[in-house]
Amino acid sequence: MNAIRLYGRYVRASLRSQMQYPGSFLLTSFGAFAATGVDFIAVWALFARFRQIAGWRFGEVALFYAVIGVSFALADGLARGFDVFGEQFVKTGDFDRVLVRPRSTVLQLLGYEFRATRIGRLAQAVIVGAVAVRLTSITWTWQVWGTLIFAVAGGMALFSGILVLQATLAFWTVESLEIANTLTYGGVEAAQYPLDIYARWFRHFLTFVVPLGCVSYFPVAAVLGRAERTGVSPELLKLTPVLGFVFLGLALWIWRFGVTHYTSTGS
């Protein structure tokens, strides 16, 4: 069986197990929808009071919010195995069993759990995106949609890479979750706003170290016709989400290094 078919079976098995308790699934999904909805209400309240932030209007910020929200929801749903790797695999020693199976460790962890409950977070971000479509004056061509889809794909790759790095840290310490949370949940919060409202050092960090700006700020600024805020040509801005895939590739390379140094669990 090839890897794609096997992953499909992993997903179907995960969905069947979650659907055994439909009430729990619905409540968890609604909880994620409500929690992120409250966050967006706070953004709306901010603009209701101040009208704009550094020249950016509510509809424009809503588009930033939607792109990064959809990206994170997809990554969080697909890469659950890496998110719980330290607790569920290293501490318990279950990763030893993963290593002896004749399949890639990455494939097995991706198939550990398809987190369907993240549909609540995804739905909330999509609704915010619909609000942004109504409030902005963008001419919605296929090229614009393609740029935004590419930005979402790059963001999904970037957040998946962060989760892979979080899992890799567990080979040396299983108490690394809070460090990673500053890049995942903290990164989501930071990327929901235009990058140019932050201090220079923070902008550089979100561009050259963890390229969150490259998968959200730059392509969305190009779509909004705000390329002058970045100092980069619009055509180049549309290509920056590729750095999300570069980040994921680097994270997977570091993961392979960590696997070769894994020495099993302790007592």
C-alpha cells in the first residue's frame, strides 16, 4: 500500500473514532468556534474605538486574521501527532514501536490523529474571511484568490514546521511545550495584524527567523494594494509564501537529525 492510501486509512479510522461520540465532537468544535470568535470580537472592539491602526482599516485586518486563522486551523488538525509527541510517544516509550514499523515516522505521526474538531476554528476564520471580502474594495480575480490560497498553504506548512520542531525538542527535553507555544499560538496572535505596526526587531524576527510575515503579511499586503508599506514589488510579495515550505523542509531535516539521536525512554 502506498503512503497516500495508508494516510487515507489513518484519516478514516480517526474520523470514525471521533464520530463514536458525536455530542463530544460537536461541543468541542463549537467551543473552538466560540473561543476564537471572542478573540475576533476583541479585534472588532479595538477598531470600533480607534477606527484604524497605523493606517490599516478593520476589513483589511480581518483579511490578515482570516488567512492566518485558516492556515493554523489546518496545520493544527493535520499535525496533531507532532503536537503531542513528547507526552504520547517519548514519555511512554511508544516511539520505539513507531521506529520498528516499515513506514516513515513522519507519515505515522501525521496519521496519529486527524483532529476534526478543529473545524470550529476553521469555520470561524472562514466567516471572518467572508466579512473581509465584503468590507474591502479588492477586485476579486482568480489571481487574487490564487495568491491567498498560496498564502494559506504556505502558512499551513510553516505552522506544521513549528510543530515538527516542537516534537524534535522532545528528544532532549519533554518540557518544551511552552517554548513552542510562543511560536504557534503567539505567532497566530502576532500575524493577525499587519507586520509594520511592530518594532523593527520583531518585524525582522517574523520575517527572517520564523517567516510568519512571509506567509501572511506580504501576500495579503499585495492583494490589498498596500505593497508600498513593505518596500517590495507586488509580484515578489506574492511569492514569499514559498518560505513556509522552506521552513517545513528545514524542520523535517532537523527532525531526522533528532530521530538518529533518540535513545529510547528512561525509567
